[in-house]
Amino acid sequence: MVDFSALYSPKKGNVKAGKFSTSHFNDIFVGDRTVGYSRNAGDAPGVLQGQAIDAIIGAAEDANLSVSQTAQLLVIIRHESGFNPDAATPGSSASGLGQFINATALEHGITNANLWDLTTQAQAAVGLYVLIYKHAGLYFNDTSTAALYHLWHDGEYNSLKVGPLVGSVGYNQVMKNAGGDFGLESQFKNIL
């Protein structure tokens, strides 16, 4: 196992309760693996963040992603869940490493039965990454981490309706939200 501890995510936010009926925020922690301290992004022990990173790298290798692509995916996942596979938002059904809403989760093989399974989440994240990478190149001629994150965050089909990616309102809002996480891409590549 490679030591990624310098790139683990700190806890993000301090949300205490789910507000929507589709939210997984109040789901009970289950399973036989280490669990996060809470449903907040980044609020997971280092050992669990390391297991999440290893699962993502393994799924990326199985899909023949390059080192650069794997680094992009790790940056996106770090931003979305802080490598906490138990993360969930109270404002929607978004949950897991990739913060997939229920519809996206189903499209990528995540069901209620395997919702909190680390391997399933990593494979689904790679599956979505491959899809948005293809669409970002095809429709926008832009496979930068920022472009990929925009498609990830806003949903690829919603983003495709926007038109030009850079400069769109959705893109600018997403990039403001992303903060400094994208600066970590080169650090991930160096370690990989």
C-alpha cells in the first residue's frame, strides 16, 4: 500500500441530520469494514481513506486508466467525499465515494444492497469517470480535471445542455465550490 496519508482529506462541514426523504445521511452504518466517523466528507479514519484510495487505484488499473487519469479521479473523489465511502449529503440522495445520487448510482451498478460497499463504489466511480472523460473530449475537447469535475458534479447530461463549458454559470459555480483540491493532481501523479 502506497502512503497517501499526506493527501488524506480533513473533515468537511459539520452537518448533523438528513433533511430529504431520499437522503442516505441518516442511514445506519453497517458492514464488516472500518466505517467513517460520520456521514460528513473527509470524516473517516486514515486507514479507511487509505483503503478507499487503494480501491480506486485498483479499479482504475482494472479499467486501464493512465496515471494521469487515475490522479484526476482521485482529486475528484477527494473533493466529493474526502475518501469517506460512508459520506452522504442531507440535501439529496448523493452518497459514497463519488457522491452519486440514486439514479446515477443505479446506472453504475450501485443498489441499496451494495450502497456502502467500498469495491462497488470504486468500480462505479471509475465507470462514471470513463464515461465523462469520453464525453468531455468528444463534446468539449477538454479533458482537464476542471472540465471532468464539472460533468461529474452537474451531471453529464445537464452539462451537455449548457453549451460552452468554460465561462458557463454552472462551470464557474462548480469551480468556485471545488476550491484548492485540483492543485493536488500533480501530487497524486508523483506518488502513483
